[in-house]
Amino acid sequence: MQVLLEKEKEDFKQKVQTFADNKLSKTTKFNLKLLWQELYKEGLVNKENNFFQNILLTEVLCKFKSGLGLFLLTQFTCIEIIKNFASDSLKEKYLNKLISGECISCFSITEPNAGSDVSMIETRAQKKGNTWILNGHKIWASNGSISDIITVFVQTNPVKAIHELPQHKKSGITCFVIPSKCKEVEILKDTPKLGVEITPSNEVFIKDLSVSEDSQIGNIGDGIKIALSTITSGRMFCAAQAVGLLSGILEESVKYSTKRNQFGKSISDYQAIKWYIADMTKDLDSARLLLYKAVWAKENSPEELNKLSSMAKYFCTSAAQKHSSNAVQIFGGAGLVKDSYVACAYRDSKVLEIYEGTNEIQKLVLAKELL
Ligand SMILES: Cc1cc2nc3c(=O)[nH]c(=O)nc-3n(C[C@H](O)[C@H](O)[C@H](O)COP(=O)(O)OP(=O)(O)OC[C@H]3O[C@@H](n4cnc5c(N)ncnc54)[C@H](O)[C@@H]3O)c2cc1C
């Protein structure tokens, strides 16, 4: 494995950095759909991009604004689902539109009674002739309010009470693609949240939505397999979001601490501050290397991917949480100003420890690989 990035990958990162400097640095209100379309126009997302490039794009844009990572992760994940599991007609219908940003997607599995344990979902699809009738209630659907389509996971087992079934019988889950903008799908207003506010999160109610068999992705009962196959990618996107955030807080902390004077000298002259900065740079490099190793494994060592993607998600997001808290400490009162860079990073990093599988779940995955 090559440890450092090849020149073409470094050049790609530089191109994304230039895009961020030119197009995003003065933006305060983001239109995420337009942002994706701009990325497409500039050739930064396209059909030919490999996974590594999508990760590098996420890292660079998240240094600029870490909350963008959830939007990117969701769109990339849905593209992966359609590409790898959908029928030719669904690919024809959606793939180009998703890549160009004409169509924005959301991924919806979580429900009020099904978080870490997704097998508990209660949203149902019932077969009537050649159509499926969907009913249910989803929460935390990222991109919900800006989406055109939803990749939704539902129970297709004809059972009444999922919670009464033994664990091994709960996995009759199937994936469908459904429209977001129709009267049978109600997307509630954005859920106010601690961080990552830039990407909307929504509750979704589905009431008697009738879809044809063609809307089914994969086979009946393949839902968990599809969700799990994209979760390794999701974890790496989440880790990339954390690495971007870490590089941003390191830069801001160095800048601030060297210009802020107290007791007649720069606060960066005090050992307490030096140690924060030293630890930050050590963990940033470790986080980035672990992330790149996991991304490398996707193509070169798939048998290690589950472990490495989990480790990267866990390590990078915990490091982001710890060091963004230290960054606020370095800034003192200035770090508490609500919309300051480090205050946003502090809130965003907490959220990163929870989605794409909480860090406790990542530890379970890691232990299972070894024991
Ligand atoms: C900002 C944000 C965006 C999200 N986006 C999406 C999305 O786009 N689509 C989607 O479908 N979902 C999404 N989610 C949902 C997310 O995947 C879940 O929140 C997450 O999986 C945790 O589920 P939960 O919140 O119900 O917590 P719970 O599963 O209720 O967990 C609560 C606590 O118990 C711990 N815990 C649970 N089980 C175990 C165990 N077996 N061992 C040890 N500890 C355990 C957890 O680690 C956690 O600390 C999003 C969530 C957030 C916050």
C-alpha cells in the first residue's frame, strides 16, 4: 500500500480546495442542490470518479464547513445503492440525474423504535396485485426536505408486531425508491439539532403510498444486505467529515493562539496551549492515515473493510470531538460565540459520534471481528 497520496490525488484535492476558496468562502446560506450541481459542472463529481476521490472531496469541503459532509454522504450513498443494486430501468431513470444533481436523494431506515437495531422497523409494504402499498413513520432522514426521491427500507414480511418476533425472524426488510414530493409522503419541517444544521434532517410520514414492483431495489428481503453494504462507505464518509473538521480546527487554533496575547506574550508560548496543538496534529495525521487505509482496503483488501471502516469512523470522530472541545478551550470566550468556526466544529463533532452507527456500535463491530 502506498502510504502517501499519489500526485493525481493531491492534484484533485487541490482542485476541490480552489473550488471551495472561489465559490464557497463568501457563502453563508447554502443551497445544497445548487452546490452539488456546481460540483458536477466543475467536474469534481462525475460518473468516472472513484471512491477515493469522493472521500477526498468530502474531506476538503468539510474543512471548510463540516456540516456539508452529511449531505454529501447521503447523496453518494444513494448513488451507490442505485448503481449496485437497482434494476436497469431504475438506473436509467435515476443514476445520471443523481450524479448531476438534478435529483437529490435521501436514505431512510431509522424509525422511532428502530435506531441502532434497524431490524425493528415497522414501516410496512403490503402487496396488492402488482403494486406495493407503503405505510409508516421514519425519522432522521437526512436531506429529507430537499430530496426528490427516498431510498426507503420497509418490512415486507406479512407480520403484525415486529417487536414480538425473535431476532432472527425480523429481517424481512426490502428497499424501495419512492418519490418525496407527493401527497402520500409528508416530510415534516427540518428537525432542529445540536450540530450539522446545514444538512436538513426530517421526519417522514408515508400514508397509503402505492408503488409498482419496479420501484423495488434488489430482491424481497435484501434490505439489510443493501443497508449494510453501504454502511462501510457511510462510515468512511463520516470519518472524512471528521478529518476535514480536524484539519480546520488545527489551522484555526494555530492562527488564533499565535496572535492572542495574555500576560505580555502570545498564548501559544504557554505549554498548556502547545500541548493541545501537538496532540491535535498527532491525531489529525493518525486519523487521516487510518481513513486512507480504510479507503484503500475497499478496492485492495475487502476482507479488512468492515474492521477498517469501523475503526476509521470511531477513531476519526472521537478525535474530532476531543480536539474541537480543546479548540474551544484555546479560544476561551471567543470560542463560545455560537457561529464561530470552533463552536460549530464542537457541535458538529458530537453529532458525528452518533450517525452512521454510534461509536459504541463501532466498538461492537471491532470486537466481533476479533473475538
Ligand atoms: C444528524 C443525524 C443524521 C442521521 N441521518 C440518518 C439518515 O439519513 N437516515 C437514517 O435512516 N438514519 C439517520 N440517522 C439515524 C442514526 O443512524 C441513528 O440515530 C443511530 O443509528 C443511533 O440510533 P438512535 O439514535 O435510535 O440511538 P439508540 O440506538 O437508541 O442508542 C442510544 C444509545 O444506546 C447505545 N446502544 C444501542 N445499542 C447498543 C448496544 N447493542 N451496545 C452498546 N450500546 C448500545 C448507543 O450507542 C447510544 O449511545 C441520523 C441521525 C442523526 C443524529
